[in-house]
Amino acid sequence: MNKKFPYGYDVNAYIDIAFEMMKEEFPWATRDMIAEHTNYGIEKIGDDYQYVSYHYQHDNTLVPSPMDIDCGEFIQRLASGHDWELERTNPVKDTIDVPATHTCSGDWYLEIYRIQKHVLGGYSAYVQAGNRSAGGSRTFFIPASYLKLPWEEFLDKYLKLVSPGPFYVGRDDLENAEGLKEFLGYE
């Protein structure tokens, strides 16, 4: 086997590895989330095989673009960017709102800061903020490995994922949110 392509030239071998990585953090994930939605492949271009990304041209033909990356980076790209599939296939079954002590920045207001439990397992944080004419929301899936940590370590990791800066919900808010520890499975 070629050193650059240790698993051969069939992209499915790389998708399998990426899926196993994804499954560690998102146990409800299915392989289809990668296989059906990937824009990456392996193609022979000229005399050499290359990792490629696919792009549609104006005439709707799919064209491969060579990528100057190694196997590890290719697998990482296959595993990342699937948040919308995860969100779509794993609906919310229960929520708990986290009240914030600081709710604005300029004219932006934190409207919702919610921790969500999902039907197929896992948790996410949903944050919505806005002003009188604009707004937005974002969902952050909480990796399963975080929930295996002691509470204090969980908070450390979580606050790096969902930084208190833009959302104004900090450690004190999380520690004082009634029922949050129990909701997340901590005693």
C-alpha cells in the first residue's frame, strides 16, 4: 500500500474510520451521515491518486479538486461538519433553560440558553440571541466524552465549547441553574 493511502484507494475504507471517530462522540450517529453527505473522495488524476473534494460547476457537473492533505486530515474532514445531520435525525425530547445573570451586549439580548436532551441519546446547548431587527441561533452538541468527566471537569470542557463570552452564560450561571446537574446525569 501507498504511504499516503494506507487503506487503499476506496473512499469507503476512510469513511468507515471517520464513522468510528464520529461514533465515539455521537453514539446515535449512523454511517449514512458521512457516506451520503460527503463531498470528498479519492480519484486518479493524471498518473497519481489524490484526495479530492467535489464541487458543482455552473452546468451542474461534479468536478474533483485535488487536496494537498495527508490521510489523517482527510479522515478528519470526512468526520467533521455533520452537525445538521445529527440535529435532524436526533430530535429533542426534553429541555432545561439556564437563566443568565448578564443578558445583553450593546443592543443584542440573549433570548434562549437551553440544554437539550435528545431522543436517540446525547445532549446539546441551544442558544438564541438578537435585537429588534436581527437575530440568530446555534446548537452545540456536547460530546459524550464530556459527560463521563467529573462535574468540575465537565464545566471546564463545556465552557470551551460554548464560550461564555458571546452568550453571557458563565460557570456561575451553570453551577446555579436549578436541576441542571441532575438533568445532565450528575448526582
